[in-house]
Amino acid sequence: MDDDELHISRIPTAWTMVREAHGDHTLVQTAQQQLLDRYGGAIKRYALSALRNEDAAEEVCQEFALKFVRGDFGNADPSRGRFRAFVKTVVYRLIVDYQRRAKKHIRESGIHSNIAEPEADAEPSHEYDAMLRTSWRDDLLARCWQRLEEDEHKSGKPYFTVLRCKVDHPDLRSAELAEELSKKLSKPINAGAVRVSLHRSRELFGEFLLDEVGQTLASNSLDEAEQELIDLELHEYCRPALEKRREQGK
């Protein structure tokens, strides 16, 4: 097993962090911080999309964090499936509670507010589901870009720079991309090397993305991971990584 596999095996799943955040006191603080650091960005963007108010979104996020600190989620059941679905339900209810409090305050005080009206449903609507899916997707992609950049610093292989350059300049052909990258890397690089590096960088990004999605699931099932990738519209990034791991599992 190589260094990357060892590193990945040490990454706790979201459900593991939930369990540790409400277990042994020596693990609680670290687990809580890990979970909030990892998923706080997606939660904040979800709340902000729903409430359209920075202060309101921050209050919802703080309440979510407080519930973790208090131990309110200690009985959360991983067998129910994806951690994203758990977050969606919990944060949606916090959003609705906030909206109702704000609406009551508006009625009592007559103060104008730009906070969105509360939903009547007890469960997230399709619109709210789409909001979290977008936030979750953006957060996963951001973490994969960060991991790719860290890998470049560690290995010295310019996979992050190559892929970032291609994303920023999607219309450039290999020769033109080679010219651009030669400037960025301060060394000559030819079109053939660019094509090889671009292929490997996409493979590595897909592997990182598959790892990140796997951390949010209750099982190690590649089928479940694939379905989550499809739901998040990320499947195209991970097709080679999924095929490779299925081959390895045979």
C-alpha cells in the first residue's frame, strides 16, 4: 500500500466523525472540529442560498455547530444512508425554525426583513434539495482541487497547474496549452507531455473525488458511491476511477 492509500485510509468518514463527536471525551473536540471544518462550507452556502441573508445563515450554522457540541446528533443512524441526506434534513429544519422565528418577530415589530418566507413542508422541497446538492458539489470539488494542489507540492508533478490551466483555457489546443504552461512552470514543455500530464491529472482528480464522496457514505459500496456521484452530477469525473477500483476488487 502506497502513501496515498495509507493517507486515505486514515481519513475518517463523516458518520465516523458524527459517532466520535458524541463518544469518548478525548475524541469529541477533535471530531467536532474535523466535521465542521469539512462540511461547514457546504452548510453555510446552503443556508445562505435558502435565507439570502448573511447574518441569518451564520446563525443557522452556529446552531448546527451548537447541536454537535451539545451532543444532539449522537443517535443519528448511519444505516439510513448518505450523510448529505442527514445534513439536508437537519439544516432544513433549522432554516425553517429560523424563518418562523423571524416571521413572528416581523409580525410583532413591524420591521421589514429580506429573509425568505418559511416553507410549509416538514421536509425539504425540490428547490431546497437542489440548493444543498449544489453547495455539496461545490465543496467536494473545492476539496479535490486543494488535494491536487497539495499533491503537486509534495510530488513535484504539475498535475494541479496543468488541469487548472486547461479549465481556465478550455479552448486551447495541446500546442497552445504547452506554450502557456511553459510560461507558468518556467520550463519548456511540449504538447505530448501536456497530453500525458492532463490525462494523469484528470485521473488523479477523479480518484480524489471518489475518495471524498466515499467519506460521506455509510458503506464502502462502489455502486452506492456511483449513485451519489450521478446525483451530484459528478459521475463523468470519476468514471475511470470507478472502473479501476472495480477491477482491483475482482
